[in-house]
Amino acid sequence: MLGLYYTGGEENLTSRGKAFTNDLGTLFEAYVGRQLDLLDNTTVHPEIKWQGEKKGESGKSVDWIVVFPDLVLLVEVKSARPNADLRLGAENYAEKLARTPGEAFPQIERTDRLIAEGNPAFAQIPAHLPRRGMVITMEPFHLLNTAELRAGIQRTPNPVTGKTIPITTASIFELEHAVTITDTSLSQLLLNNPPNGALTLLQLLAGHEFLEHNPILEKGWTAIPFPGHPQS
């Protein structure tokens, strides 16, 4: 299955490759939203279109905004996977990370700023709650949560609060696990994370209790017609 991504995408060098990755990105974003909907006691808002005070100033928020009773989580989804250079530890590793998936960081920072400024498009998002960011990728981008690499990517404090929003990067595997937590809230784990969001989601989840299965994964698994499967 991993091979399909690299064959279909063709490194975005052809029109077919670009169409493939665009479609995959749309589907992956929707899938992340389904996983976020599994979280208890939350409201999940899709991407919000906003207008600025200046003429022609407009844009879109992050892909998903999750409102907990004690936290607002800004989620940006990136379907990219690490290419050969990133897998082999190229000399310009940090530079490549800053482009993909590092481009998600300014998108989260922009939404954080708009909420703090009271932009009318975000009226349904409680501005008084603390905010955290999360970048969800298809595969892990190793070291992206370390302070050394983060310093070259995230460097824009919110002009209203004077603080840089803590952002955690996580693979979809980590999110699929995190949304099934039962003995605490994901919001509490993120609020207790160091200010730079340096700990990985798996580190935060260690030692906690979870559902035996993720309902979405379980539904997909049981739909596969294996030989001898009740539905086959």
C-alpha cells in the first residue's frame, strides 16, 4: 500500500501525479475529521473561511478546529510522506522539513492569531480557552518535535498574546490511538505538554487506558472479505 502512494504521486512531477496527491489529500483530511469526531465531549468545526479588515484580505483556517471544554485544538492535515532524502537523513534535512510538513506551522499560527484578534468568522470558537496546535501526517516525520528543528520552523509569536502556540506533530497512527483514550482527556495531555509541544503524542499517551479497538478501523477491518470471514 505504501508503494501506491509513491507510484501514484510520481513525486508531483506530472499532471497525473499532482491530481493523485490532491485527491489523496482531500480524502485524508476527511478521514482525520472522522477520527476527531470520536473524541468525547467536543465540537469539531471544519475549515473556516475568513475576511480581514484590509481590502482583498481573506483566507482559510486550519483544516479542523476541535473545541474541548478546556482547550481549543487547531489541526492541520498534511498527506505528504517523507521522501528518500528525508528517509536517508539528507544534509538539508531541516530545510526540507520546513517545507513539508513545516508549512503547516504558519497555517496554525495564522488561525491562532485570527481567533485572538476576534475575527468575526471565528465567533463560534471560544477565544478565552487556551489553544494548542497539531499537525497530522500520514507517516512520522522523525525529529520534528525536537527543539533544534522546531526553532527553524516555528518562530512567529501571536502578536495579541505575545506567545508562540505550542504545536505537536503526530502521524495518523498516533491520532487513531489517541482518540480512543478512556482514563483522561486528550486536551489534558496536550495542556500538560511542554510549552514548545516537544513531546510526541505517543509519549503523552504512555501509561493510559484506551478502548480495545478504534471503531472506524474496526468497521473497515470487518468489511474486508477475507476467506472464512462471516461477510465473505
